[in-house]
Amino acid sequence: MTVEHAPEPPVHRTGYDEATRARLADEAAQIVARYPQARSALLPILHLVQSEDGYVSPRGIAFAAATLGLTTAQVSAVATFYTQFKRHPNGTYTVGVCTNTLCAIMGGDAIWDEVADHLGIGHDETTPDGLVTLERIECNAACDYAPVVMVNWEFFDNQTPTSAVALVDDLRAGRPVKPTRGPDQLATFKEVSHVLAGFPDGHANEGPSGGVPTMRGTVLARENGWAAPELTGAAAPADEPKES
């Protein structure tokens, strides 16, 4: 008996099937329309193809080049410059452990060692189940909550080796995970890439963005009547008259 299989969808020259290419082309057109010059849309379009493939794939580079009238070499030059663009398949969740100076002093190195050993992977490597990619981050710009771990660029503050291991276990088990600050639910790597391409997911105003440590300097300044010195003379802004 002969088993008939459904025909494979036709593949466009960029490597995507026609339905996918049409959807990406529609969203890419929306992105390009935001800029006075089409090539300025390259970064968000790279996020767009990353939201489709989970990394900046060869077909994603071809799509971006064809969309913007660039060469694949020009697109690749940009894609290899920024660490948010991945050149090989990325996990569902990118777990970034900050090991820069302050986080390291506060325990970031210990967190890295514990999580890397627990997962059995190193920097920019992915667990066999494809769920977690681990990264050593130079700075998450959240020193007031050190040591900090980020998952898909959402903050998990004041971490310990134990809490960080529990976090990655929850991610791999599919249990609900909520960032310390930010949205009420953690998005996947592909979903976040789509947001970075410029398409809101409706979670921008959820959760706190700052906290007591973040605002401590402002509170102290108000309590003590501190203010920034006024600029005078050559240091004054151009639109302010200089003292005679």
C-alpha cells in the first residue's frame, strides 16, 4: 500500500515558505515605514527574523538583505556585532548571569559556577532540551540589585546560587516564572525578539520598574536639599546666555 504525503509548501528564494515570507514581508514593511531611509530598519528586521527562527539564520540574513537592498555581507557584518543577535539556534530562555565587578563581589561568580555546573553547559551553550542558553554577562545595568540574573532580558534581582538554580529548574519544568521587575509573565526568546522588532505584546506597563534601592539617591538628595550645580560660562548649554 502506498502512503501519500501532503506536498511540501513551496519555498521562496529567501528560504521561507510563501506564507511565512508573506507574513514577514508585511511586518518588515511596517518596520521600514518608520524610517526615512530603509537601511536604518536593519536592526529591528534582524530581531524580526530572530523571532521567527530563534536566531539570525542564513535565510534570515537573505531575507533582510533582499528587503533592504543590501548584500548578505553587509547584513552579516551588523548581525555579528551585537550580542543580542544569535548566530546559532538559541534556547527558549537566555539566562544571563552578571559577573561584572559589583555582581561578582556580591556573589555573581558563585552563581555562575553553580548554574553552569548544574546545567552542564558553559557560556553561550544550550541545554540538550533546547530550553536554556547560558550566558556570562558583563553588566546587566542593575547594580543596585546585585547580584542579578536576567532571563530574556527581564530582571531577577538579589539572586543566590540556590535561587538561580531553582529559577532554571522552573524554566525547564515549564512552571510559571515571574521577573522581579517588569511584566507579569516571562516571554520566550522568540516572543521578546518580536517585541524588540517593534511590535508591542501588551505587557509594557506591568509590574514595577524601579524600587527602593534604585530611588535611594533621589530620596537622599531631597532629604538633604542637594542639587546639581548650575552650569555657567563655557560649560553652559548653547541656548543659555553666558555671564558677561
